[in-house]
Amino acid sequence: MAKQGRRLWFIGFAGALFGLSSGIPGAQAAPIRVVASTQSLVELVQIVGGPDVVVQGVLQRGENPHALSPRLLPGARGQWKEVSWVVRNGLGLEDAWLGPLQAAQTDPALRKGGEKDWDASRSANLLAPPVGGPRLGENHPTSNPHFLLDPRNGIRVAEALGKALSKADPEHAAGYEARFQEFRKKREAQIQAWQKQLKSWAGKVAVTDHAHLTYLWSWLGVSAEATLESAPGHPATPEHLEKLVQEMKSRQVKVFFMQSGSPEGLARAITRRTRAKALSVDPSGQESQWDRLIEILAKSP
Ligand SMILES: [Zn+2]
């Protein structure tokens, strides 16, 4: 997908890409066109939308939602043509990069808070935000935005997506409902199997570079989460790093989970001193990554 996938499709040639809708009486209804902020949301839209939806991601696979990709700098602010929905994670996750793209749209419905702006966090079960609220400059500005790392939230968001799509495109409502039900059935069975497979995680301590797996730990009953960052988006101080290393040694933590794409220098320092193994896990909770993630976790605690 390299070259094609990296293209900023919405600049200039969006019309060419999406210009096939005819509006001719009797012509087949054109698929609903969706812009989704992250690859995890792209996958959920594809699962529920099937052939009735065309979806394009803003972030590409493996890109960190907290890092501003050069592809998304101000020069990239093009118009999304004939787009029916903007599907985004919410909780401030995309404010730095999707925010300016949405604000630049001439169609006010596509802007944040507009009629075509769809916030996935409204359908998820969220953990309580930190007591006292986040500190200034944290990159989890309201509460932890990585809720798709609880697999049950994938079902909730998919269900709400199906309802939203059915409302926008009632002609294909039966298809959206059927695809959601198929996904729900499969995922519920997987969740039961995964919980059995991973039950040894309950009561353990999990260590990550960033709090991107908090929902996963909560689902698994992990007793404590420690992060290399002193707060989300705040680099570790030497004191914080030392405390983390000592805690990992005393509690015999064997794995250090990193966001994919994170710098590896500090991780190497930690793994050298603690003999823990560093493992990279994508922060966005993509549906297609669950099997791999469960496999990693099953070998780990
Ligand atoms: Zn985060």
C-alpha cells in the first residue's frame, strides 16, 4: 500500500477519487463516503459498512496518533469532497492534526461539532478521568482516549456506527445491521476465549512507555500500570526512570510495552537494566491486530 496509501488523497484529486457519484435517476446509489481519523476506525467502518461504504483513513497504519505527521502539516488542508461522515476517536486525540483539517472544510457540517462529524468516544464505555484532571500539556487532554484497546468498546462503537450509517443510508440498513451482528457474535466469542487465555494477567503489574494500554489492563484486571512517561506526553525525569526500574526489578516485570514507532533509546536502557523484554504494540487498537496482541500477551505476564 506504500505509495498509494501514503497519498494525501483529499488534496485536489479527491474529486477524481470520489467523483463517480452520478446523481442520475435510476443509477445505483453511490456508497457512503467516510473519512476516518485512525486505522482502527477505518477497520470498524469497513466491518460494518462493507460494500456500501468507501472509507479513507487520515492516519496510516502504524502512525502514532499523538505525533504530528509531516503529511498533516497546514499545507495539507484540502477539501473533502462528497464526504458523508467524518468518523473520529474524540477525547482530544486528533485535535492537533484532524482539528485543522476539519476547520478548513467549507462544508460546516464536516467541521468539529457539525452534523457530519461523528465522535466514537460517545459510544464507548470510558474509564474515569484522572482525579484533579490532566496536567497542563498532557496529550490525554480530557481522559485516556485509547478506549478501543478494550475489545468490548469495539463492539459498542461498531453498533453505534451501524445505527448512524443506517440513518444516513436507510436503503442499506439491513446490511449494516447484519454485518454488525456478525461482528458482535464473533467478537463476543473471542472475548470469552481471550479472557480465559489471559487470566494470569489479573493482579499483575504492567509497564509501558505511554498509557496507551490502560483500557486493556483494566479489562484484564491488571492491578497496577506504570509508565515511562511521568504523565501522558511528559518525558520521564531521571528520578522517575530510576523509580520505574526499581519497581520493575522488585516486582519482576518481564515485559516493557512500547507504542509502535516510539524511540528505542530509553527502552533499551530499561530492558538492559531490568532484563525485561521490550514489545511494540500499536496504540490504536486495530481490529486486525487483536490476534497478534493476544498472542503477545499470552506469552508475557
Ligand atoms: Zn495516548
